[in-house]
Amino acid sequence: MTAEARNIGIDVPAPATACTDPYCPFHGKLSVRGQSIDGVVASIKMNRTVIVKRDYLKYEKKYERYTKRSARYAVHASPCLNLKVGDAVTIMECRPLAKTVSFVVVAKRE
């Protein structure tokens, strides 16, 4: 399968392998929009859905310090990306694909 990857409008490399997933931003019809978030894959137990964990710091004005926070996102992962637990990824917002899935993986970072 050597399907040409389409331009999704942001500067990320297209995956080397092709897929037939209709919700793939590169080989399907899904468009991406909104915010772009970097995180780490925490779980791959679901079918074509992964959990991405994002760690960040929140400033507490009262104590004049930062506190560690984390957020977990349910994200659609196309099979052409071959994700594993611990991979650093970039996700982007898309239309709702399921009750909790409104993001899609667009790049696997090195």
C-alpha cells in the first residue's frame, strides 16, 4: 500500500507506512484543528485509541510556587504510526470521534 499522504496543514512528517483508517489525518478524511499538545503514551490497551499523559506546572499565586499537574487524554491513534508505551507524541484536536475521544495523534517525536 503506497497511498500518498495528504497535507494536514501543520509542519509534521507524514508516516512512512500507509493505512486504511478513515480517521487517520494523513490517509483518511479527518481534519485537525485547535490546540496542539505534546505528551507521552501511557497506555495502548484500547483498539486504535491510546492514553496520552501530559505533565505541566501550574503557578500557585498564594504560595508563589509551582505545583506539578498532569492530564490524561484519550486519543485516536492510526495504525500507520506504530505507537508503543513511552513514545513521545504530538496530538491535535479534531471533531469528537467517541464520547471521550476528541484528539488524534499527528506525530511521533524522537
